Amino acid sequence: MDSIKNIIPSWVLFSLVCMTLSACGSESDRNKKNSNSRSTDIALRNIISFNNLTGDVLKDREIPRIESAKAQLGMRLFFSKSLGGDRDSACVTCHHPVLGGGDNLSLSVGVGAENPNLLGKGRLHSALATNYDAGPPVPRNAPSTFNIAAWDQVLFHDGRVESVGKTANNQGADGLGIRTPDSKFNVADPLASNNLTSTQARFPVTSPEEMKGFNHNDKNRQEIREFLANRLGGSGAVASELIDTDYWLNQFRTTFNKPTATAKEIITEQNIAMLLGEYERSQAFSQNSWRDYIEGNNAAISASAKQGALIFFQTQAQGGANCAACHRGDLFSDEGFHNIAMPQIGRGKGDGSDKNTDFGRFRETKDKNDKYAFRTASLLNVEMTGPWSHAGAYTSLKAVIQHHLNPENAIADYDFGQLTQLNIQNLDKMQTNTQASLDKLASDRLLNKNVIQNIELSDEKIDHLIDFLKTLTDPCIKDRVCLSKWIPPVNEDPNGDQLDAVDATATRL
Ligand code: HEC
Ligand code: HEC
């Protein structure tokens, strides 16, 4: 009789023995791994409950559906160059759904573009356009409009649109008012709309670089808003600017269910802002795998992402990087302001002795503690919202994380080659322009203020962090078909002002 070994291949025998004895190397490795991942899950579930995370950043908030009449009309306004002073820039110029709700540029290019309908990489400011050089005219990076309804306290990198009451889950609609650049710090703007988002929407049209252009210098903020409303309605001094004003009037009448209202009554700057806000607030994109994990599915995220989550939430003493100290809650932002000395590139906000830097939150509060502080960015969908930081100076998540871990080294070793946008101003002055924020960080550390600390993390751990950040991406935003509800069908406006965006290869976005 042949020995059993000759009949049954040795690996089968091996596993049979292993199954009965469960004492073999591979099996105990597997057990170890399972118990490792079990203990990781237990640790993460403790963190989740300790931080009251639900994964649903828009829970308990009133969010319009994109199918609602107001969001639909808001979408058409958002995509309309009729709201640009010279009809060459729209909200969507810098906030396109296919580009993560931003523009995929370090610094935005609004009016005076070589091709107004080309968005993303390759969008250039025309060297022939009046005012400014061929570089990006806008001094800051465009944040995403996705999940905009989750902010309760401040909008903009410096928080210059700000809820006075800051009530949780209210989006600034708690009745205490909203402060804007049209009112003094901490004082409610009487013309603010009913929430932060629609209030913010009243400002891009007043910015010469973003939308207003340079042929309307005679008009103040309120005058340009009313001029644009009159343009859409075909009234006032701009009666003949659009060939077809019925296009807008019919839509406003239907949306507000006021079939006999006049353009003057219904196409107001206040209604335009409200509608733009409804469209933006409908952009709810937080159905991500981190949320699936929170809701109980242990297999929703990878082992590496789980390690990354631990590093993200645990303190330095626990071996983590304490990211959640600032990137807190389901929004991954404390809505607070911190100086983390991000590289200062671009034309700046006119601050500093050379007028080409940006004092951030200090511009609003005039408190020297707030110099170079910028609002903590939300990290929802962060994988798709680059380039990152207030001036878009980093074009990889790895670089932006390494900056956090050691700002001094990151600035000293900054890789200018990562920037793909042409003609960015003041690159030669980046180091000197950023030094003041590094100095401030150093002195705050000496004073033991609660500021970012240097942390050593291996490349492997940084990769885990990146894998975790990628679990915050809602798959819908990578899917053109899923996003199509937020993009109007082409060429609906008889005036030709709808911005039907293309990329640098003339492919429709
Ligand atoms: C030329 C590019 C450009 C255009 C056009 C533009 N934006 Fe922006 N948007 C930006 C930039 C840049 C910022 C950040 C500015 C800052 O913080 O100082 C911003 C900020 C915002 C924010 C604040 C986001 C946040 O997280 O705080 C919202 C909301 C927004 N824009 C909506 C709009 C709407 C609505 C319009 C049209 C009325 C519009 N934008 C037009 C570039 C643009
Ligand atoms: C002290 C508060 C603080 C801590 C701690 C912190 N961050 Fe940040 N983070 C910020 C601020 C503030 C910004 C925006 C800075 C700017 O725009 O200049 C930011 C920006 C970012 C961005 C870019 C987002 C964007 O849209 O531009 C990423 C990614 C990021 N942080 C990840 C992390 C990670 C990962 C950690 C942990 C290793 C971390 N942060 C720790 C405050 C913090």
C-alpha cells in the first residue's frame, strides 16, 4: 500500500492537519491578522462613538433636492455668464461638478480668459486682457461647493461670510444674522440672505477678477448686483443687453408660481442669490465608504485605510498624528482658523510690505494672533478637490500631509515642479513670503500655544493616511453620469450665455 503521502499532495495534507490542529504557521498568522484587524475595528469604533461621528454630515439639515424647481433654476443661473459683468465668467467657471466642485487650478482664472468655456488645466488669463498680467488674477484657491450646506459658522478661507450666532445645524439661518464684507466685523448685514450659502452667492458677482470685470468700475457692490438682475429681466439701463429675456422671466414665474409677476418684481438680486444657494446646497456628496464603515460594515474600508484612520484620530501620545484636533467631526473641520504656514504663491491679497502676501483671518479680525491663519479645510472628497491649501500650492496629498508634519522642512524643500499651472506670480518670492508665517508658528510654539507640532511619520504611515482620506470620496463625484443631474443640458439659453464647459482637449465636462 502506498503511503498516504504519495496519494494526497502534501499541501492538502498540510491544510487538513492545520484545519484540525489549527497550530500551523500560516493559520496562526491569519489568526493574528484577524485579531489585529478586530482590535483595529474595536479601537476605531471607540473613536467613532467618542467623537459622535455619524458619517452623515448633512444629518438634521434641510437640504433641497436637485430635482426641486428652485435648485433647477439655481443651476441655470450658476452656469450662466449673464451674471458676469462682461458675460465671460459664471459661478461654474471655478466650481464645476466634474472638477470636484472647484476648478482644478492652484489659483482661479475668472474674467478675461483666453477661452471662457475652457475649465481646469489649460485655462489661461489672456495676456491681452486689461488689468493684470497673464497670471491667474484670483489670489486664492477655489474651495469645493460640495456639501456646502454642512458649514454652520463661516464661509471663505478667511471666514468673511460669518454666522453671528453660529448655531449648530443652522447654516447661519438662526435669525441672528450673517456678517459679510458689506457689514462690520461681527455685525449682521441687513441685506444678507437666509443662510450662509446664498449670502456668499451675492459676492462673486462683485469681484472684478472673478465675475464683474473691469468695465463696471462705476458700480458699487449693490449696484452691480441690481444691474445684473435688470439684465436678466430686460429692464432698466440694460434692457437691450439680452435678446431673449423671456427665457429668464418664464423660468422665474414658473419656479415661484407667480405667472403674472413682472421681471422687476421677481428677478431680484435677492432671489438670484437664494436660487444659486439652493442649487449649491443640493450638492450633497457624503455617501462614502467611511460612512459605510461607521454604519457598521467592517469590510467597507481597507486595512491600510483603517491604520490611516487610527493615525488621523489618535493623539501623538497614542502614536497618531492628531489630525482630528482641527479636522473634526463629520465635516472634518472645526470651522476654526489656524496658521499652518502653507506656501504663499500668487499675487496675494495686497498684504505685507510688498503687497503680495495674504494675512488670512487677520484681514477680518485685525487680531494679530490671527495672522496667516486660514480656515480648516473640510476633507470630504479631498481626493478630488486639489490642488490643495488656500493658494493651491500643493498638487499631491502626500505633499500636503508632509507639510503638516514639518512646515519648516516642507517650505525649505518645496518642489516648484509640482505646479502645472502657467504664469503663477511671485514663485520666486514664495520662501520669503512664507517665512513670516513660519516665524509666527515658531514663536507660538515657544509660547506653548495650541498650534501644529512637528511629527515624524514613516512613508508607509503617510500612505495609510492617504488611503484613509480616499475613503471620504463619494463615488458619485467620479461618475459623469451620476453628476449629470447637476449639469444642465447644453445650449439651453437662447442668449448663448450658458457655460457648457470643455477641458483642454475640447472634451465636454
Ligand atoms: C474666478 C473663479 C470664481 C468664480 C467665478 C466664482 N468663485 Fe466661488 N470661490 C472662488 C475662490 C477663489 C474662493 C475662495 C475665496 C476666498 O476664500 O477668499 C471661492 C469661494 C466660494 C465659496 C465658499 C466656499 C467655502 O468653502 O467657504 C462658495 C460657496 C462659492 N465660492 C460659490 C460661488 C458662487 C455661487 C459663484 C457665482 C455667483 C462663484 N463662487 C463664483 C472662485 C470663484
Ligand atoms: C492645527 C490644525 C490642523 C491640524 C492638526 C491638521 N490640519 Fe490639515 N489643515 C489645517 C488648515 C488650517 C488647513 C488649510 C490651510 C490653508 O489653506 O492654508 C488644512 C488643510 C489640509 C489639507 C488640504 C485641504 C484642502 O482642501 O486644501 C489636507 C489634505 C489636510 N489638511 C490634512 C491633514 C492631515 C492628514 C492632518 C494630520 C496629519 C492634518 N491635516 C492636521 C489645519 C490642521
